[in-house]
Amino acid sequence: MGEAGFRISQQIFAGLDGEPEQLLQEIIRLGVQQLKIRRALEIYQAGNCSLGYAAEQVNLPKPLLIREARARGMEPFFDEQILQEELSA
């Protein structure tokens, strides 16, 4: 994937300590992680799959996705097939 350039107002960093370039990298990293979490939870809610499978689809650690799902009031769904798949992994 290539690089992208854009202009951003320095006001966005008001109240944050650190160099603007480092702050922007952190903002992007956190934003990408939140987008992955949202997409994984959409995958999980849309189909017959485990949180582990949904996490794999967006390259997230399964424990992180489980914590995020629970924070949003979602409990992992398990049926016999999913339970067997999780236990054999």
C-alpha cells in the first residue's frame, strides 16, 4: 500500500502533548483498530460464525474482540459446531 499525503489543521492537536506527526500516527492507528473492531462485530452479527473467526477476518487478536464485544453488551454465541471448531483450533 502506498503513502497518502494531506493537510490537517494544527488545531486538531490542541490539548495533546507530543509532536504532531507522532500524534497523527497514533490517531490513525487507533482509528484503524476501531474500524477493524466495528467490521469484525458486523461480520459476527451478520452470520453464523464465532468471534474468533470474525477477529481472524480483520486481523485482530481474538481476546481483544471478545472484550470489545462484551463492552458493547454482546455475549459470544456458541452452538455445538462453533464450540467444536474453537476447541480444535
